[in-house]
Amino acid sequence: MKSRYRTKKIITYIVLIIMAIIMMVPFVWMILTALKTNQEAISVSPFYILPHHGWHWENFGKVWKSYNFITLYKNTILFIVMRVVCACLTATMAGYAFGRLEFPGKKIMFALVLIQMMIPSQIFIIPQYLMVSKLHWLNTTAGLVFPGMVTAFGTYLLKTGYQSLPKDLEEAAAIDGCNIGQTFLYIMMPLTRSSMVSLGIFTALFAFKDLMWPMIVCSKAETTSLSAGLAKMQGQYGSDYPAMMAAAVLAIVPMVVIYIIFQKQFVEGIATSGGKL
């Protein structure tokens, strides 16, 4: 039995290692392409895996000078932080109301939240753009954050988290003299930390890879995010693949740094996914 268990464990590790290598190939290839010449990058015969005529670090300098990456980093980090804060704040309050309180029209309102999750987000782009335009938020961080201030997915996730808590907590709080606000703020909300961590992770990832909205609402290069800036670089460099890959490597740096710093929270939040505390 021990031998069979050891064999299964070895096979499992081998499969996981192979899958990890397969997942890493695109990232490694992106970095290697960024260090090649354009001729090496498009060459088929001979086919170059490693740079053949030296490592061309100047590709990074070229795209760094042509686009102000410091500004793009600032815009993207501020954009992500504000979306995470707004999404967690609104979702935790709405989730508590739907999950623990009783009020007229509760089922109808929550049905509208679920319907919003089923409708493609592209349908809301025109009305959202008109609202941002009327508020004079075009080419601003507030305009970037606007669609993510309220999230139907986050409301559903936090509602599930609050429903998993025992009712005895609220009864004990009422006996101690807490009102609804105090019960929510001091007792219930801290117990849904894992759900909010999960929501923060998903919101940050969705914000980082959001492309359509930043390209629509921010036409100026100094106000847009990394994803939209990278898309605009494609039109500038055309078939200069090493420069494009160098820009892509620079674009993923913030998310890689954030993941390294908050690796434990990332794993914990995705593993729990708001299902348990």
C-alpha cells in the first residue's frame, strides 16, 4: 500500500511539473523574444530559441523611451487600488443587506443583480460612456474606475459569505445592545475577510487586464492604463516583435511584483473563494 501511494504521489508530481512547465513556456518565450533582433524573432529556418547574435537589452530601452511607463504604472496601480476599494466597500454592504436583512423588494432587487451578471458587459458601454462624459470624467482615473465601483459578482460573493455565518452571532450582538450598523461593522464584516480577499483578487485581475473600457474612456497616453497603452504600442511598432515583447514584459511587472508580495493572500483567497472562513 505504501509503495502504491508513493507511486501515485510521484506520478502526480510529475504531471504537475509538466503542466507548470507548459504554462511557463509563453512567458519564457516572451522574454527570449524581447532579447532578440527582429530578424531572429521572425526567422523560421534556422529557428532560434535563444538570441543568436547577443542579448539585445536595448529593446527595453527603446519602448521605455517611446512610452512613459512610469506614468502608465502609476495610472494602473491607482486604477486597481481604487477599483478594489470601491468594489469591496459596496459589495460588502450590499451583500450584508441581501444575505442577512429582510426588507420589501429584496428578492426582486437581488434578481436584478443576478440578471446583470448574465448580460454581457459590452451592452453597458454606451450608457456608461455617456454618464462619464456628462460628469466630465473622460481621460481621468475616476472615469477608469467608474464601471467597477459596483460589482454584481462581488455582491453575490459577499452575500454567500454572510449567509454562511451562524445567526447566533447577530442574536448575541442584539443582546449586548448593538444596532444593525454596529453588528455589521464590528462583528459580521470582519468574519467575511476571506470573501473580501477573494473579491479583491478577482477585481484586481479583472482591472489589470481590462482593455476595452480604458481605450474608450482615455484617449490620451498619459491617462490610460498599461493594457490600453500596450495595445496602442502595437500600432506604433507594427511587426517589430522584439519591441512588442519587451513592452509586454514591462507591462506585466506590476502584477508579478504584487503577486510576489501578496502570494499567501492570493493563494488563500482563491482557495477559499468565499466558501469558508
